[in-house]
Amino acid sequence: MTKKERYSLVIEYFKEHRPVAETELDYRTPYELLVAVILSAQCTDKRVNIITPEFYKSFPTEKQLAEGDVEHIFELIKSCSYPNNKAKHLKGMATMLHNEFKGEVPSDIDELQKLPGVGRKTANVIASVVFNKPAMAVDTHVFRVSARIGLTTNSKTPYNTEMQLVKNIPEELIPLAHHWLILHGRYTCVARKPKCDECGLQAYCKYFEKENGLHITKVVRS
């Protein structure tokens, strides 16, 4: 099976079986999503969604967050991972967002990365989810799943994975494909023991092929 065929079959599968795929983070505005994504680093979306309702009540806008006390921010987010760093990043992000961007979350990935606490993955999430740009955010799920299936090869970094995926996925599908891979990794192709027996991608998956001593050369569509 060629890489082009593998991509085509995987995309067809997801289009049929998961036509709707979106972030599981709760948010109402670009600012709220930015807060949620910063909090989600090394933390589950479920935990973030527990934290953010009270956080948004205390800091409904970037201006109020910029004026907030770091200790107060910390108290609201202390049940997530790395709360000390994230409290500082959130205040710094809000300060720059208010002072340099007039409170408007930028759509440009390079501009987004100027904000404290915003790396390339976070910037890509915002660009994709809020602005529907063809940006592929690579978290641990996307990195793992794309390698296991065989969508990426010899990738050692998230950036390399991002470049391979963007090159091979149609531009208009990239925002959706980002969520396909995340959700597949979160619920089916889990890290320690992937649920291959209930996965519909068996016939196209290099990991399944290797684990079962198979050699998939051609897939016949029914």
C-alpha cells in the first residue's frame, strides 16, 4: 500500500464514521479557548473543563485577567498540572493580548506564539478551531496515532509530524483531521494498550499489521 492510498483510505474512514469532530474543551470566545488550551498542556480536557467555569467567572475578559493577582489565578487552576507556571503564563498572555493586540486574539500563528504560554501547538489549535485555518496541532495523540497508522514515517519531532500531515491531507480537511486524530488517540488508539479489536482502521494500519504479522499490500474496497 502506498502512502497516498493509506491517507486516502484513512480519510474516507473518518469522513464516514466521524463526520463531526471538534474540540472537547468548553469555551464561548477565542479568549476563553486560549485560556483553556494553555491550561490543557499535560492535563486532560476533562480536568480543564472542571476548572474553567469558575475561572471565566473571575476573569471574563483578558483585561480582568491582566489585572488579576497571580495567587488568585493559581488558586483557581491549582488542580491542573504545573499551576505555578500556568498562572504566570495566563497573566502574561492576558497582559500582552490587551496591550499589544487590543484584546483581539490574533489569527496568525507567528503572532500567537508571541503570547506567553503559547507554543506552536497551542497557536495551531487556535488558528484551526477559531479561524478554521489549515493548521495541524500535534499533541501526544496526533504524534502517536499518525506514526502507528503509518501516516508519518521516521518522525522524531512534533514539527516534522505536522509537516508530513499537512503535506498529505487536503487543505480543507486539515482542521477536521486534527480532531479525527486526537479523538482516535484519546478513545481508541490509546497509548499503553490500543483497542485494535474495536478499531475500524485495522486494514490500513501499520501497527496492526506489524503486531499481527500481516503484510498488507492492497486493500479491496467493498
